[in-house]
Amino acid sequence: MIRQLLEFIGLIGWLQRIKARLNSRFSRILGKRAGRSLPILLNQKRLYVLPTGFGCFTALVLFVCTLGALNYNNNLALGFAFLFCALAFLSVHVAHRNLIRLEFSHVLAQPAFAGGDLAVEVGINPHDARARTCLNGEFEFGTRVEFELPGASAIQFALPAVKRGWQELPPLTISTQWPFGLFTVWAHVWPETQALIYPMLEAKPPNLPVDSSHGLGRASHAGDEDLRNLRAYRPGDAPRQIAWRASARAGELRTRELETPTSSELVLDYQHIQGLAHEAKLSRLAAWCVRAAAEQANFELRLPNQASASGQGAAHLLSCLKQLALTP
Amino acid sequence: MSKVPSNTPSNKPGKPLLSPMQFQYSVMALAAASLPALLWLEWSISLCLVVILGIRASTARRHPQAWPMWLRVVLIAAFVSLVVTNYGSFYGRGPGGALLLLMLALKSTESASTRDARLMVCTSFFLLVASFLMSQSFMALILSAIATIFCFGALEVLSRPAVGGPSGSPFGRLGTKEVLTLLSLAIPVTLALWLLFPRLSTPLWGTTESDNGRSGLSNTMTPGSMAELLIDDSPLMRIRFDNGVRPDRNSLYFRGPVLWDLGGDGTWSTGEIRSHLMRPSAASPQDLNYEVILEPTDQRMLFVADQAISVGESSVFYNSEQRFFRTTPISDLLRYRASSALSSTVPPGRYVPQERLWALRLPPDRNPRTIALGQQFAQQYQKDPAAIVAAALAMYREQPFRYTLAPPEFLGIHTTDEFLFDTRAGFCQHFSSSFATLMRAAGVPTRVTTGFAGGEYRDNAGYFLVTKARAHAWNEVLIDNVWQRIDPTGQVPPERVDAAAREAFGENQSDFMRALRERRDQIADWWNRTVLNFNAARQADLFKSFGVANAGWEQLVGTLAGVLAGLGGLWALIVWYRDRRSENPVQIHYLRVLKRLAQLGFERESAEGPRDFLVRVQLAAAQKPWFDAFDELTQRYIALSYADDLANASALEAEAFAKATQALLKQMRGG
């Protein structure tokens, strides 16, 4: 009833906005102060404690209890009031121990399309063998993830990919209200990680601009493989990119990073798209790139001030999308 | 919490719902918290409480929905009327507590959100503390301790996510372990707080004096009203006489209300205030000094043996009826020192002529036979008060008066006539009432004094016990301007005391039962003195035993802070030691290798995993003699560190890893 009245006045929305803004500003200041380079270890300097709303209410109840017991000089009542207070305060210690010395080893932000979800993986170092319960992780504006240790060596977050280009990750809040929900202990983790955001994919792009004189040419198999680099296998690498011989030697999968220059039939040219705004053009180009890669076509991307070589495959697609993302 | 399991009740959006197990646990916490209240609640209310909470806890899993609105409204109405019929009103501790409990039980029938459940637990805390205002027995302590574990266990369960959170039976589950660990930490802190937290020497707010005090004595005495009290063998006070003095127990009379007015229905009452404040008589070296521990009575009167000299307690006053009062009701155990000059006379107040008049009034048209007998005595002994009293006492002794706790009912309005001439059976109340009526009729000023008389020595425990069954009514006769104590009940020879009364006074008990009772009382006395009666004065004594005289609150708070800091430091030390032991040795060794590698020019980047780092080192240093060993060590490190369960990395493996590290480091130094 009272809540509805306050909502009607608009007070609650106003308060929530203020709280969000304060929280955001605080977390930025606190995150910066504590240091941003990985690995990030949660130490005393990074942990903050505040009572929850329920904690404040309990404090009030316990205060009344203590005062009453003192007034009547009722020793058992006083003893139990003190016991409850002691348990409540000691729960801060437990909550604190639940978070402290938790170490975050890496933060991996997968590239994402604007308007979609940005998948972020935050890795946890198994620093000591202590079990940790009921931890919450929450990126500003992102989803809330509950996790516990042992059981999670990396936590997956999803947060909105907003703007094309390099997007700095917002601060991550790691908090716990365990064991009694009376206090929140939290830490701000603000790694210096940037996520690459591709242009928003056009929902229904027109067909690929096929050059009729040549037809949709299939890329012939790349002849010479210029072995530039060998790296560990990552999920998503195409099987034919795997250097089987080297892998057999190493005893684990190794991937070749290839660059195969081929002649181009399909040209995706920024200048040829008419009647669209700049961002919309980029969206269409991105959608075309994705489709062309799906059809395993050789394609070439031409942007106002740069052009990529013609190519095909996942690596080519990613480099094209990166160019699109970073186009001014 | 986007997913709501299908078996939780629908509720307002925005409130996180409880899992059935969380719900069951919170209802159980509430049930546990109401256990101590069963010690003092009326049985019908207890029954309602047990039934509601029992049904709710046992069916929570299958039917978590809130009970229908109409049923809850009906239950509210029923409970309110139940409280009113039991207590007569809502005011006061008893009905207030009962109502709170019943409404909390009802709250459990509609709770479905975390917020509701937490509210229930928080109110349980209040309930547990408030219960001690009603009963501070040892039993209440044990029940409350159990309830504490349940309440905090419920909070622990409630702080976990409802979905994907704990499931299964609430018994013997997680939560309990954490709570017990915390409890073991909290108990020393609690003890320190309890011992050292400064107490209030005067209460912040007073309490109203209960109309029907727990001492059993009140300002009126209707015929037969004391019968119930005389079979109540709960303790009233325990007395320790200084220097091992053992006064004759029959000479100890502890006075309560002095009754002046006799109504037409045979009721004695104090009437208008007939006393004035005065100074007690001067102390003398022969005075009896002692310490009293008085059970809570909710009344203001202190019991002191006649003739009272002084009470060593602040905020007490003394009046011309030789009674001591405290300014506030005694709602908790009270310990006070007192001294008395044992005598059977007490001096009158300042206005003796008025007291004489008040002590001669009789209701008109009542008890004609008694009045005739009184007038006959007056004539016979020429109004000599001492002779009249002696004649009356002889009458009680010689005629067949019987002492019984179950006297026959009076048939008419002339109750004293019936007692003196027809039934001749009754207890102290009947004897003192009839004696006063007879004396007033004979022109001898007489009043009825109620209180407690006698008691039992508990020699092995070193105290003198006065139970409520020692309640007594006797008379005081104004002779030569001094109130002289006369006890007509004592005139009845022992052979005319009936068996039931003997039983009530504990005379027919077997030795075993008597020993058992004494033992129980001894424990209760120890409990009272050490725990319940710990107050500002005891705190000062505690400091005195450490050589600090006159410790004020500054010393108390300072010591408290010191003790708490010491406990905190001790705990920090324990935690530090345990953490050091639990630190992963494999990790430490691996870091040592990395440090050495950094000196050789291979620095691991912060975002680089051990595997990637190995590959990079391989590209540059595959030919180095130590590389193979480093390769192997890294593989082992990965296997050990990223195993599913770190605890499974056995000590043996860790030791082997340490050896391998040593060998590698040696190799690197050589290369």
C-alpha cells in the first residue's frame, strides 16, 4: 500500500535511479583505486561490508531486546540478546572469509555483435582449498550469476553489447550475503579488458551482391600454407587448420594460423550501398560477411579508407568483422 | 531467479519465493522459538499454537500454498476471543505474549516469500528474549538455546538461493554445521558481554504493579482465598543468616499487607491508606542480619522478619505498618540485605488513637453470637485486654477446633458465627479473622496481618527456605500502646491438624522425596544467585575480587573492549594458522619455478595460462637441458591444480611435486 503510494509519486523510481548512479560511480572509483591489472586478488583493501535492509531491521529488533532486558535487569534475556548480537556480528567474519583471497586469473570477452549478448568468461584461480558458498557475480547492467567453490573454475557472464567498436567492460561486483543475509560483503573487480563489438547485424539483409559475369566462385583449396605460427587448439578452430603432424609430436592439438591469399570474386563494397546511413551500411556489410562466410565463398570487403584482401573462412570473416567494428 | 519451480505457491511478483525446504525450516524455527513460551502459556493457547504450527510444518512440502483467506480470518477471530476469555484483556505481558505468538503462528500459514520467512525468524528472536520476562527457569534456557540453533539455521538456509538451492530434509543438513561453528565463537563473546556490559542501576521505565501479585498475597482476604496458596510449594525466598545464626523458625514472621477493615461479606481489606512513612527503629548489636533472595513477585513489598530494622537497598521506603517497599515492582529476582530485631511486638504509628478506632470497627448486623461472646468476655474480665486475649486463645485450644485446608462451606452470612460455634474447622485465615472479630466485639483493638511465617532450614545448602505455602494470617492486638503479635492458629494442638495439611507442609514425605526436593531447590538457589541475580552490584564485586574497587562503567567498558579485542586477536591467529596449512603447496612450488624462469628471461604474462606459457617457452628454449623437466612439471601442475577436487590432491602427490621442483631448480641453476 505504502509502496504503491510511493511508486505513484515516483519517489521509488527516483531513489532507484539515484542509487544506481551512486553505485556505478562508487564502483568505478573503488575499482580504479584497488588496481585493475589481472590477476586480481580480493584482499582486505577490496572488500566492503554493509548491513542489508533485513540486517538493519534485525539490528533494531535486537536493540529493543537488549534495552528491554537491561531495563528489567533480566539476565537470561540479556544473555540471549547478546548471543544474538554476537552471532549476527560474527556472521560478518564468515561472509568476509567467504570472499577474501578469491583470485580472478583471467577475463575473456568474446567479440559480439552490437545489440546481442557479450559473453564474458571470468576465470578463478584455485588459490587455496577452502570451499566458498553462495557467491554472486554481477556485471553492471549484466545478468547475475550465482556460483560456489569448488565447482566453478570459470564463470560465464552475459552482458549487453551496446556500441560498435572497443567496449570497455563495466565493473564486476562479487558479493555474498551468506551466512545469514544480515550483511553484504562485496568487492569490485574492474579488469582492464576490452571487448570488440561488431556492428549490429542487419535483420533481413538483401541477397549478396554477386558479380554476374563471374558467378559465385568457390574458393579453390589454398595451395601454399605459409606457416606463420603455431598455437594451442581453441574450440572453434576448423579441423583442417589443425597441424596434425605437429600435434602428434606435441601430444596435444596445435593449430596453424593461416593466411591464404586467393583471387576474389565477391566484392562487398561500402560505396556500392546506396540510400542508407553509415551505421546501417556497416550493419548490412556485416550481415553479408557472415552469410558469405557461411556459404564458404571467397569475398573481399572494401571500406571507404581501407580494403581487405579477398579471402574465405572463419579467420577472414573475423578480420573483416574487426575492420567493420573499428571503422570510424 | 527467473525460474520458479512448479511446486511453490504463486505469489506477488518481485518477491523471491521460498523452496519448500526453506519454508519448512522457517516454520520449524518459529515452532522452536515458541517452545519456551509453553512454560507459561495457558494450556488452551499452547494447544492452538502446537496444532497450527504442527499442521503447517508437516504439510509444507505437499501444500505450500497460503491457507484460504476466510479460514485465516476465522482463526484470527477465534484466537482473539481465546486470549480475551483466558486473560480478560490484551494488556500486560501474558495476554500480549499469547497474542503475539498466535499471530506469528498465523503468519506462517500465509508466508511464501523470503521476506516473510525472515520476518518470522526475526520476530522469533524478540519472542525468545521476551519469554524470559515470564520464566527464567533452567528449562527455559535449554529450550531457548535449541531454538537459537534453529533460528540461525533457518537464516542460513534462507540466505541460499531458493532455486537450485538446498533440498531434502531440513534435519541434519548444512547450515547446522556453520551455525554450530559460529555459536562456538559467539559464546565467549556473549559471556564477556554479559559479565562486563554495564547494567542499569535504575530502570529507564517502570512497570505497573500487577494486581494479583505472584507472592499470592494481596490487599484483600476473602473467606477461603488463601487455600490455594497454602498448597503452593514453589519457593518465595531463600535467606542466609550472617555468622551461621539459626533463629527459631517459629519466631520468624515476614509481614505483608496489614488488614484493617472487615466487610459485611467477611472480606478483610487494607482499606484506605492507614500508614505513613517513617524511620525504622534504631539498630542494635543484637539484631539479626541476613541476606534475602526474593523470587519475582510483581509487587513492591519486601519481606523482612519482624521487627524490621533496615534493608540495604536503595529506593526503598518504610512505613508505620513496619513494612518495606521498593519504588518499582519486583519483576525479577531481587537480592537484598536486611536486619531485624526478633520480637513479637511492633510499635504503633504516630496516630495511636486513630489506629485504636480503626481496629475496633465491625460491620453492622453481622455475627450476633460472636458479638455476644465478646461482650461477655469484656464483662467477665473487666475490659482487661491481656485477660480477654488469654481467654479467647484458651477457647481455641480447648474446644474442638480443627486445622484443615478443606473446611466446610459457610451456609449463611454470619460466617464468623458459623466458624466459632458450628464448623470449628478451617485454616489460618479463619482463625485470625474470627479472633479479630471476637476481640473487636470485646473492645480490644485488633488487626489482621498477612505474610509468611516459618520456613525450613536447608543445612547442607546453608539457607533458610520460605515457600509460598508458608503464607499465613495472624493478629496484632494493641496492648499498652504496642501492637502485640497473637497467633490463634498456633493454639490448635498438632493432633487436630488433618493429614492433608500435614502433607502440604511436607511432614509426611518419604526421605527420598524430601531429599530430591531439597536437591532441586539447591540447584535453583545456585542458579538464582550466580546467573539470574547478576547485577551492577555483583559486577562491582567481580572487579573487587581483581583488586579494582569502585569500578565504574568506564572500567567496565574498557575491560570489555580489551577482552573482545583479545578474543578477536586469538581468533585471527587461529584463522591465519589454518589458512597457512590449507594453502596449496603445489601452487607455492610452481610459483618458485616461475620466479626462476623470470630470472632467465621467460616471464609469464598475467593473462597467460600455464599451458600457453609452456608452449611459448618451448618455442624459445626447447633445447635447454631443463626443458623436459619443466614440461613434465607443468603437466603435473595442471593435473594437480585443475583437478575436480583440490582436496583430492593427496599429500603424497604434493610431496612428489615438491621433489620434482627441487630437482628442476637445481638443473636450472646448473644450466
